[in-house]
Amino acid sequence: EEYEGKDEVGRLNCGHYFHICCIKQWLLQKNACPVCKLAASDH
């Protein structure tokens, strides 16, 4: 989905962007990008 100017957007190390609220919930379950499956890092 498209991002609006007011949306809080975050980027994972792999370069994919997500709504902050969505990706936080995802990363609580799986520590990997939902698009490319690259491990998310906490660095």
C-alpha cells in the first residue's frame, strides 16, 4: 500500500520499508523481513 505523508515508516537493513506499527508487530513474531526473509538486525 502507498504511504501518506503523515505515516510513520521504518526501513529494515535489507532496504524494505514498512509502516512502523505493522513491522513492529511482525518482528515480535519473526525476526526477518516479510518480503525477502533477510534476518532483521537490532544493530
